[in-house]
Amino acid sequence: MSNRRVRVRFAPSPTGPLHIGGVRTALFNYFFARQHGGDFLLRIEDTDSQRFVPGAEEYINEALRWCGITVDEGVLEGGKHAPYRQSERRAIYKQYADQLVASGNAYYAFDTPESLDALRKEAEVNGTVFTYNYSVRNQLQTSLALSPDEVQARIARGDQWVIRFRMPENEEVTAHDLIRGVVTVNTSTLDDKVLFKSADMLPTYHLANITDDYLMEISHVIRGEEWLPSLPLHVLLYRAFGWEDRMPQFAHLPLLLKPTGNGKLSKRDGDKMGFPVFPLFWTSPTGETAHGYREDGYLPEAFVNMLALLGWNPGTEQELLSMDELIQLFSFERVSKSGARFDPEKAKWFNHQHLMLKSNAELAELYNPILKQNNVDATPDKVERIVGIMKQRVNFVHEIWEKSAYFFISPTAYDPAAVAKFWKQDTPAIMDEVKEVLGGIDQFEAPVIEQTLESFIKAKEYGMGKVMNALRLVLMGTSSGPGVADICEVIGKDEAIQRISTAVASI
């Protein structure tokens, strides 16, 4: 890499909620910038006014914050190259479009949508496909075919026009991609892309993208594979402007693929299989909603870890990585060229692993709001003890309540299947004996409780399963859960004895 300062940008369009593929692109940019002590820019590319969605820009900023991505320059942060919202930079782009026309690298085109549609239909009748390129541009309503006076007259009277790039004919364009290596394309296979439109006096993605990357001193463009076909045009635009010596290095990331079948991961896949494809919950202006990883209970560090390993690997067997470790280990050499298949079960696994890495105090802090929602008031020690017991059994913090409400609320009903299996004719009498055993324990702690019950069962020759399964049933209302001794310690001696009495009287 050259001595040029690393400056990268994440440049989403505010057309709706940010897809997790876009979040991964932002992450890889962030890893690379931080690894090299560089700058991470957030630029909002809102030149497509027809697709603009209110609230989308705010969603993008909030999603990056949740992931732990710190923006150095952006709409909210400001910076020396402000503004960072393209719709506020429209005065900049026209002069660069005019520069391309003046140098002969672009031209005005006055074709109406109707005339272009007619040309497409004519080509279809002839069994061909209409392409706006070197073969037709001199015969159509363009500044290449019209006189300068006619061009100016049309502009003056308000005719609609666009500025198109004048793609060279039969020229090999070679670019180097940091992931895919050398990319070579013949220009005869490319069309003359629209760069600027009079309808809204805004540039298209291509002109705005190149101009802003140059003016913002971007050193590396790290973006999705879907932009790879645009690479030859972008290289030619840098050349046409005379900016080749400041052209950034390019890296095109592999697609995120659906869990089954072929194709790019979409919201439809998430709806069908029950997982989010967006980082945060989203409500559209029309009221349509979509699940988000944050609201579904994922930890941000687990979400980031999971996404980072889709299409990249650290070169070791290690899968659990912190943000700092990801920044340190990231490299383009280990980014895959092929698409990365998303696995929703693996995403849950990552969340479980990161949940396990948290201390009981940290988990208790995350769990307390859920307790408040359920009108439960518990001491910090009790909450920490419960999350410590339960964290191995859950993937998400909210599942702790679903699986352990009995720690706070005495059961009022008992699982019929468990009753049928574990509650025998002699069980009530045995449970009365257990009450006496528990009542005689002075140091009411799990190891002591466990040892005392084992000694009792052995002396009475009842069988461990016969007693412990029934005891778990009366304490919890069901037959599966953590150790009986742990439950007894947490709920306390009096509560444990009371639950046994209630069950014996009601089952």
C-alpha cells in the first residue's frame, strides 16, 4: 500500500432500512480504516429523489452506532469535505459534467423516453437488444449529431436532456481489484451511461460517486460485488478527468447468499424462515414493518462477529472475535471471491457464545429491564445468581425470563405430561419427607442442599430420579431446568417448603 493516508467511505442510499449486507460493507471499511489509522466517512447518496424514503438516513446512523462503528466524517459529524449528503452538493456536479462535455468525454442527449422505448421495441422485433453506445450515438438526438447552435437552442427552450459518458470503442480497460485481482473489460460491451439529468439537475450515481470520492480524498473504495460491472466506467471517468494518480484502490466484496437455494439474501428469505435481514426494527412511512437483530435480542458484538465471518476468515480456527481483534486481523487476502451463505442458526450460536462471555453482573444489567416489565423486584445478588445459572441454557437475554420466571413466581399449574410421568401414589408422602429434610438444613446453599438430599435418597433407597424429578416439578411447574439444589438456594428455604406444600395439596 502507498504512503497515502487511508480514507474510506460507506455510501448508502436512504431508500429504506439498511440490509445486513450493507452493514457488512460498512464493517469491512471500518476494520480497514482503523487498522491503518485512517478515516471512516459516512456519505449519504440521495441523488435518486424518486426512491428517497423518510427516516432511512436516521436509521443508517442509528444502525452504525449500535454496531459500534464510529464515523469520523459525515452528515452528523461534519468534516472538512462537508456537506456529506449528495443532494446538498448538486452545485458541484454540474461543473464536472460540463468539464467532461468540454473535453469530448461526454455529450448531451435529448432523446425522449418515448423515442428510446420505440428503439428498444424495434430492436426486439429484429431479435436484438438496443444498446446506447458508439453504434447509435451519432445518429440520435445528441450533441454529437446536432450543431452547437441547435444544442444550445434546445437547452435554452427547456428541452429535457441528459449528459452521457462517451464510452470508447473497442478498448481494453484493465483495473486491479484487491480481492479479485486483474479485471479486464472491452468497452464495446458497455453502454454510454447517463451522468447527469436536467429533470432534477442531479447527477447519477456514477458521476456523483467518482466526483465525491476524488474531492473527499478517498484512498480505497470497498463496496459490494454488485458494483463490479461499474468498475470499467469508473476507471475511465478517473482517466477522463485526469485524476488517475488519485484514483482509489478498489475491493468488491462477495454477496450474502440466502440460506437455501441460489441468490442474494432478501427480506423475503427472512420473512419465510423467521430471521431478520436488517440490523434494527424498521417501520416504513406506509406502516410496513421488518424485524431487526437488535430488537430480536442479539448483542451488537455477536452481530458484528457473525457478519465479519461471512465472506472473510482470520486464517485460524478462532470464531469468537471482538471488534479490536477483527480490526487487527482483517485483510483483503482472506476475503472470499464467492458468495457467503447466511446461516440463521449460526447467528444464534454467535449470540449464545457472546452471551456466555459476559459476566453475571453485565447480564444482570441487561436482564433488569425485562424484570421491570414483568413487575419483578429482586436484589442484584439474586438476579446475578439466576443469570449465572441460566446463561448456558439460552441464546438470548429475553429467553432467561421465559425459562426462569419460576425463580420469582411460584407455579400455579403443573405440566400434565410431567405429572403423569413423575407424580406417583407415594410421591406426596415422599415430598412431605423432603420438606422436613430441607427444613433441617442450616446452611441453605446449593452444595449442602445437594449433598443432604442425596444422603436422604440413598438412606431411604428411593432412587434419585424418583425424588428429584418430582421435586423439580413442584418447584418449577415443569420437569426440565437447572439443578434442584440451585433452584432451592435461589428461592430460599421458606419458599421451597411452601411450594412443596402447595403442590402436595393441589396435584
